[in-house]
Amino acid sequence: MGFKLFDLSQTMRDAATSYPGNRTGLRVERLPTKNADSQLSRFTLFDPHCGTHLDAPRHFVAAGLDVAELPLAVLPATIVAAEGPRIGPEAFARLGPLHGRAVLVHTGWEIHAGSPAYYRDYPCPTPEAAAWLVGQGIALLGLDTPSADPIAQPLVFPVHETVLGAGVPIVEGLVGLDRLLGLKGPLFFLGLPLKLEGVEGSPIRAAAMVVED
């Protein structure tokens, strides 16, 4: 018995954009070195919510865990294909028991990643869906969109507040979830943030592990 790994992470590049799409999330500076064959880089701008990233409860809960305090975990996962613009509880009701599981939502929105359209009119769970998932005891909510809440005026974040308020991390900006649809064998999710004390979010290298006979 073995397992197959699937990379679910966006590639991060210099000048990558970050939520809400009108600002730069990453700046990489190349520093001069005396060795022509060596390279030395530094980040002059690093938005923890850039690319594929994790929101810790601290993002919306003052006393919530930060990314350094989250326990390391490989979570059993359930993937669901859902259509927007708003994703209600009915999209998840057929999934079976979800307690302790990472719920990964595939909408296909990743096709817009890297373009201004990525941050406009993307699908989102409804507040009712968020409350339902928390009631089921999920361990993590993952999405292939830039945020669990729409960009609206005034800015409100009911899904973040409900999910993070229950101590459940949110992963945003996943890619490649379509490759997991229909696969047989137990599925697990891994997405470890940087160990940044007092910080509410972090880019992650997200991966799915499928157990094979």
C-alpha cells in the first residue's frame, strides 16, 4: 500500500497579486553576490494572504489561534464539486459524515487565477452553509477561490466569522481539485503554514494524498 501526492498550490511569483486584487502580495529582490553561480533573494513585500494560503482563527477572533499555534495535522478529506454564485448547505448535505474532516470545495474558479477576474464575482459558501458545516464538526474548509466571502460594500465576512469563530481554519486559493474528483481510495489533505508567531495567515504548500492499494 502506498499513496499518491497531488500539489494543490498556486505558484507564487514576484509581483503576484493579493486580495482584493488591486494590490501586490509579493515582491522578490535579487541581491548581488560575489559568486556568479550563487543566488540570494529576499522578500521586500510578503502578504500572508497571497496565493494558496491559510487563514487561522486569529484572522477574525482576537483570542483565536495564530498560524504558529495551529496543530500539525494530516486530515481526512472530502471533496465536493459545487456551483455558484452562492453555495448553500444543500451542496454539502449528501457528503456523509464530515466530523474531523477537511472539506475541499471545487468550483473551477482557479482558471481565473493570476488575472483580475479572479477577484470578481467568485463563488462563495452562504452564511447558512458555513453554519451547517461548523455544526457538522469539520476540521478545515478549503476553497479554490480567493476568499470564503464575496467582495461586497460594506465589507462583511460572515463565513469567515462563523468558521474561524469555531476555531476552524480556512484555506483559500487552492488549485487542481478537479484531479481528485472521482478518485477511489482514502483522501487526505495537508497544508502547513509557516510558524509565524502572532500572524493570522500564511501561504502554504497544499497537497492531497490519495491512498493506493
